[in-house]
Amino acid sequence: MGRFLALFNGAADEVGKADLTDQQQAEFLNAWASWAQANEKAIVDPGAPLNAKKLVTAEGVEDFTDALTGYTIVEVDSHDEAVQIFSGHPHLGLFAGNSIAVVECPPPPG
């Protein structure tokens, strides 16, 4: 089994997000819950939204913004299987340009 991190990238700006109706938001959350239930055996960490962000460098710490909106971690047999799980995720249809990066997380060398 491999472990894979899915990073959700959002294409909408604040205006676009604000334009979602309550019904659209509820439908999206219901679709997400259905997706999670259908893939519950693979999900090891359902993840969370990624909100307030701090960038730490040798020069200090600063606030930053980017397109990352959330994450989920799954364990499956292959990278292709992980990609397949996320290929039908409701996040992809919420806003044009949304994407999901699926990254392999191999165990630490030991």
C-alpha cells in the first residue's frame, strides 16, 4: 500500500466564492460527503481546509496566500489508483480551473 497526499487547488477568487448560493454550497458539501463515503476504505485522513498561512524562511515569517484550499490523504495500491479516486471529486466541478495534485508520500528511509 502506498500513501498519497491530495492537494486541492482553488481557482476562484473571493468574489467567485461569495457568489455561491447557499443551495450550491449545500449541494457541494453533500457531493463531497458522498465522495468520501464511497472512498472511505482508502481515506486515512479526510483532511481539512487550508486557511491562515505563514511562510517560514531563514529571514523570518510572513503571511502568504496561494491557491491551496485543502488536503486529503489516502492509502491505496498505486499512484494510478489514487489519481482515479480523485478524478471524479466534486472539487473539480465547483469552479472552472480547480485542480487536485496527487503526490506520493513514500515511507521515510530507514
